[in-house]
Amino acid sequence: MSRRATLADARPIAELQVQAWLRNYPDFVDPRHVADVDREARAAHWVESLSFGPDETFVLEVAGAVRAFATVGPLRESPAVADAAAAGAGELVALYVDPPAQGAGVGTALLAEAEQALRAAGRHQAVLRTLEGNGLARTFYERHGWSLLAGVLEPHEWGPHVVYRREL
Ligand SMILES: CC(C)(COP(=O)(O)OP(=O)(O)OC[C@H]1O[C@@H](n2cnc3c(N)ncnc32)[C@H](O)[C@@H]1OP(=O)(O)O)[C@@H](O)C(=O)NCCC(=O)NCCS
């Protein structure tokens, strides 16, 4: 069972995210992007997000250590998504599992809790974006009821994003 993240979680969340990028992303992202990540800037990003919202972040701990996190919030508007998403849709902004804990069901459990948090916030539909080349994550989301918005590719510094949607 996850809990709401607090400011004290900013650094562990940032470190987990960087570890996942280092482990998973060089398969489909130019490794230099990942190698150049500024850990202090990442931590600062999470301090800001946890302090000011509008997103909500949940962490899952094992033996007192953060092993996964999920962030949900309002939809990030863009022309393609505005056409496809229902009014008041939410967004699954991030879902990361610490590399040593991946493949053991943690992501599945936290995804269900993130979807429940979106429902509790009154959302009836949600959108997520992921890198086009992130095959493991895409298979994972497809197996959990998320549908690709066909033909939608959004530019991103690390490569194009595909967009998924699901009813909640
Ligand atoms: C994608 C992710 C959240 C899935 O969480 P998880 O805890 O590894 O997934 P689960 O154990 O609940 O489910 C495993 C299934 O997910 C898929 N999967 C995704 N990433 C995987 C990984 N790194 N290792 C093993 N399986 C993975 C497989 O299809 C697997 O299916 P299987 O059970 O038939 O083998 C996690 O792997 C992760 O954090 N990846 C790196 C960060 C990332 O890409 N996040 C998504 C960005 S939008």
C-alpha cells in the first residue's frame, strides 16, 4: 500500500528516477541524455512538485526505503490530446519502480492505486505519455487496459512521446 509523498521523499524519488533512467532508458534514448542528468536539478524538481502541486505523488516503501513512486494530476493540455481526451480527464504523469524491484508486481500494484487516486479526484478518464521506444512500459500499460492514441506523436527532448488513454 502506498502513501502520499512528503517533502522528505524528494531526494529518494529523484534518485530512484535517475536509477531507472540509467538502467532502462539507454535501450531507446541516446545514452548521453541520461548520463548528463543533473541529480541536484532532479531533486529540486521534486521539491517544487511536492511543495506546490498540482500533482499528487505516492510512494511505495519496502523496509523503510522508497522502491516505487507514481504521480497523478490534471491533464497536460496539447492540441492532439485536447482532441482525444474527455473534459476533466486526468493524467498519469509518472510511474517508476526501482530497477532491482522491477518485474515483481510492484508497478502493477502502484498503477492500480494511481488509477484509484485519479478516480477519487473525480476523473473518469486518464491519459499518459511515454517515450515511443519504451517497449517494456508500453506493453505493461497495454496489458493494464490503456489504449494507444493512434497516430499521435508528441516531440520531446529524449525522443517522441506516444500517448495512451483509459477510462477509469
Ligand atoms: C514500467 C514499470 C513501471 C513496470 O513496473 P514493474 O514493477 O516492473 O511491473 P510488474 O512487475 O508489475 O509487471 C511486469 C510486466 O511489466 C512489463 N515490464 C515493464 N518493465 C519491466 C521490467 N523492467 N522488467 C520486467 N518486466 C517489465 C513486462 O511486460 C512484465 O510482464 P510479464 O509479467 O508478462 O513478464 C517499471 O518497469 C519501470 O519503472 N520501468 C522504468 C521506468 C519507466 O519506463 N516508467 C514508465 C515511464 S512512463
